[in-house]
Amino acid sequence: MTMHIDDALLKRVMDTYGLETKTDAVEYALKELDRKARLRKFMKEGLGLTAAELKDAVYPGYAADRPTPSSRVAEESPPYGAPRPD
């Protein structure tokens, strides 16, 4: 296969990412473009899960009619402006 690639650009990419061959650089670039395209598609389309399925994925075993467990692990904060205990 014959390709015409900017030599300075190719060298910068190889140096930046520690790639040893031109083939490695081209393969790396193609994989990165593919990864970005798949990420954009994922961000646009989402996981395809309902709210209940997503909740179950994050909190396994919790039914949709049960409250989500609190992620709070510390004590309650005092009201805004109240003096803090020493």
C-alpha cells in the first residue's frame, strides 16, 4: 500500500507516543479515530437502559419502588450560617 503522509507530522506522532514504526503510528491513529467515533456514538445514544435498569446497574438488588440508598457517609451538615462545633 502506498500512502502520502506528512513526514513531520508522522515524526511528531511517533515521538509523542513512543511508536517505533510508521505502521505502528498509522495503526495507532486509526484505532484512536475509531475509539473517538465509538465514544461519540455512545454519548449520543446512551446505554439503551431504562431508568430502572440503570438504577439496578448502579444499586443491584434495589427495586424501582424502593428509595435509592444514600451515598452520604458523614454526619449531617449544620444549617448554613450555623456555627460549626469545635
